[in-house]
Amino acid sequence: MRAIRAIAANTFREAIRDRILYLFVGFALAMVVSTKLFGMLTVGDEAKIVKDIGLASIQFFSMLIAVMMSMLLVSREVDSRTVFIILAKPVRRWQFLVGKYLGLVAIVTANLVFITVVLAVMVLAYTGQWDPMLFFAAAMTLLEMLVLAAFAILFAVLTRPILGSLMTLAVFVVGHTSAELWLLTRQLPGSLTRGLVAVVYHLIPNLERFNFRTEVVHGLPVAPAAVGWAVIYAVAFAAVALVLADLRFRSRDLR
Amino acid sequence: MSDIQLSVQGLWKTFHPGLFEADVEALKGLSFEVGRGEIFGFLGPNGAGKTTTIKAICEIIRPDAGTINVCGHPHTAPAAKRKLGFMSESPYVYRHLSGREYLRFCGELLGLPPAGMEARIAGVLDEVGMASRADRGLGTYSKGMQQRIGLAQALLGDPELLILDEPMSGLDPLGRRDVRDIILARAAAGATVFFSSHIIPDVEALCDRVAIVVDGRLRAIGTVDELLARDPVSFELTFTGAALDGLATPLEASHERSDATWVRVATPHRDALLAELGGRGARLLSLNPVRISLEDLLVEHSAEPTT
Ligand SMILES: Nc1ncnc2c1ncn2[C@@H]1O[C@H](COP(=O)(O)OP(=O)(O)OP(=O)(O)O)[C@@H](O)[C@H]1O
Ligand SMILES: [Mg+2]
């Protein structure tokens, strides 16, 4: 397990020494800070709008970081052949993938915590109230990122980085819309569209399960069961994606 | 050899580069063994399959058929990997790490005890002559410096079997001598060294045995002396008292010096030439066999048409 930890730590270090990460973090920060502007421009409860847009930005930039950094760091390791030295050492291929994954999760978590603290401090400044539920919403976003990072790793070992990034982005978009589509088409009589949507709905994780923004923004109660299921759902999908990634990577020749 | 440290048996590998490209048969039933404590040279022309063999040994690629044993274990076993030190053809390093950080990372992967780690890293850095530059970023290293760090990484686990893919290429003369010294020192300390190389003098100076691989097949294997101890391919002779003109025997080369005539003749024609010269009343001054060099042998094998 030291090997996994070492690979995760190395991945984390590679990311925090890379300019690209700061670009994303910078954009995320700018977005969160400028929510104040939206709050002023829009009619309605200013604090709620700040929270809502803030959490949405956090989710969007976490997604960008998870997708882009996974793709970048996995494919860079394979393409620049630094992975040769790892595989010639007593390290299994799945350990390499898990190490990469955990490193990426650490990067996403660090970023998520940082931006959420900034948002919470801003909300505190506007309302005089510390809202711990913001961290709950961020934790649910982290669950979503666990799934997306695993898919990113799967696509990184399946295909080229650009295509892989697009495919992971597609999972993000479809994952947030497939449930609605499913609801809409379920009423239709049996048709090709309905069948297709059913397949997509069951293959692609329903990422709306991790969306507790409404509850957090409006101070509504959160159903513990929904949270429990979200955790199980995230772990299951991430595990499946990683196992598939391992199945592909295990038999792959590196060049 | 009773104690085999590396055994490769019946290795086959075909690459399938892509939809519109022909398959490449890189290895065609390659087999050889390397005994404990040997320094073993792996020779062959470009594209012969040397790197492919080494990648198979290190589990970077999977052979289609064949078995590989490393230090008595199947090559995929962690026990085998712990006894193996591998240096790749070109140095592939992380640009975000310093030399020392890189070696620390490798030490973790090897599972070295944390207590002695720093001392061990300092030891190998010293061995490859990089101690003073260890804290610079690998991205700022020259190719030769990266190669030295690549070698340091291979030595870090105190391996029983060192596998080096062209360890001397890209190094300055001093660096080449350093690598030679390291190989000799590690072998003297009991390690087995297997390396591929195109630098014949290094191979001749270092290797107990060599294998020549061409087109994915083993062409020759043995000590350098064994491989070269064949009948001489030609003879050089010098004589006086006879002209070259009109000799019936075909000559490979000739030169009329002021004091004598020098010719080179292929072995099968030697006796005919001697008889002919004798008939002309020539006085033989010298007759020397020309032995093949390792380089000649390699060129000869590489040039042979293959089926
Ligand atoms: N990933 C790959 N895909 C397709 N063909 C490959 C691949 N790797 C190697 N080959 C082919 O396999 C053959 C053997 O290559 P290899 O790299 O083992 O040669 P080598 O003996 O190391 O040569 P060199 O002296 O140039 O390093 C070559 O024909 C090469 O083109
Ligand atoms: Mg090679």
C-alpha cells in the first residue's frame, strides 16, 4: 500500500506544481467572489443567490479540475513513459490506477475545501451567519467528483486524452439530464427513444443524486436516506469504472 | 549454469500497430539464459527486438507466448520485481521532481525501509556522480544527467539483476567510463547484469557472454572468444620476388609496397595462392590469419537475409 500512497502523493505533487491547476482554481475563485455581483443585480434574497451560484460554480470547476487533471496526469504518465519505471518495480497495474485515482481525488478535495471555505466566509460576511450546510453540499459534490474522476481514468486508459475528456464531459452533461429525460419518456408508450433513454439512464450515473443545492440554499430538510444512497451510489459507480479501467489497462502494451 | 538469474524461453511478440498498418513480428521464439554474476551483452541491429525483450522482462508489454523467469520467480511476481533494477532506453523522468525527490519516490515504490532511505539515495547519487546536482529539477537536466538518474533509480533497490537498455548511449566518454565502472563494481558485488548496447568496445571489455539477436531470433550466443574463435576468414601475406600481374587466384586486396607486396586472400584460396606464388619463385615474408571482430560478426549477422 506504500506504493499506492507514493503514486497518489506524486500525482498530487505533480498537479500542485502545474500552472493549469491554478488557472482552474483562479477561475473558480473569481466566479465565487463575483457571485456578490449577481446577488446585487438580481431581485430576491441576496444570500441565497450567492449560495446558489457559488455552489454551482464550485461544482462546475470541480468537474473541470477532475476531468482535465485526470486526463492530463494519467495520459502524461503513460505517454511520457514514466510509467515504465513504475511497472518495473513491485507495483501492480491496478495499484498504479488506484494511486493515480486517489491522487486526483486528493487534488479535487483540496480545491473543493479551499473554494468552499471562501464561499462560506463570503456568506458569513454578507449575512453574519456561518452556514455549515455549504460544506455538506460541497461534500455531495465531492461524491459526484469521485464518480467523474473514475470515469475520467477509465476513458484515459481507453482512448486519447482529447476524446477521453469529451467523453467524460458527456458523462457529466448526460448524468445531469438523463433522469429528467427518463421521467419524460417513461410516460411515452414503448418506443425506440424510450428504450434508448432507458439504456443511457442505467449506464450513465445519475449525477442529480448528488445535487442537494436546493435544500442547502433554502434551508430545507435533507433526507438522510438520500444521502446514504448517494454515498453508496458514488462508491459503486466509481468502483465499476475503476474495475473496467483495470481490465483494459491490465492487458495493454505500453510503448 | 546451475544458477540462472534470467531465463527467457520461447518468447513471441507481434505488435498490432493499428487498423491500416501491418502487424510487426518483433520476437520470434527468442530463448536464452543468463547465469548468476554474469555480465551479459545483448546485441543486434536496430529493430532486432532488444528493447521489446527487455520490456517483456519488465512487464511493460505482454508477450504472446513464452515464459520469463527473474531470479527464480516468474517475472510478474513482486518477489522478482524487488530483485530487478531496470533502466529504460531513453530516460523518462518527471519534470516536476528534483533528482532526489524522484529517487525517494522510487524508493517508496520499491518498499525500501524508510530508516535507511536517505543514506541509500545519497549512496546511489554518489555512485552515478550526481550528488551535487540532485536537488535540481529533472526538467533542467541534460540527457546524460537524466540517464545517470535513470541508472541511480535502477541501482536503488540493490538489485540482484540489473537490466539496462543501452546504458551508455548519450553519455560523454567520462560518463561511459563511469557506467562501465558501475557495471563492473555491481557484478563484483554479486549482481547479474544484462544490457543491450551498440557500443562494441564496451561489450568486448565488459561482457562474460553475449547474445546476438536479429529479427526477433537468437543468432549466436556465447563468450566473445567462443563467438570469434572460428576459422579465420582470410589471410594476409607479404612476399618479394614475384609480380602481382597475371595471378590466377582471386585476391581480396593487394598493395605493392616499396619493400614487398602485400595481399589479402580468402581462406579457401590460400593454398592455391601459395602454390602459384611458389611456382613463380616468390619469397614469402609473412602469413597471418585475419580473425573476425565482434563488429564484423554483428555486421555479418545483420546483413544476412532472413526468412
Ligand atoms: N509499440 C510498438 N508497435 C509496433 N511496433 C513496434 C512497437 N515496439 C516495437 N516495435 C517494432 O518491433 C521491432 C523491434 O523493436 P525494438 O525496439 O525491440 O528494437 P531494438 O532491438 O531495441 O532496436 P534499437 O537498437 O533501435 O533500440 C521493430 O521492428 C519495431 O518497429
Ligand atoms: Mg532498443
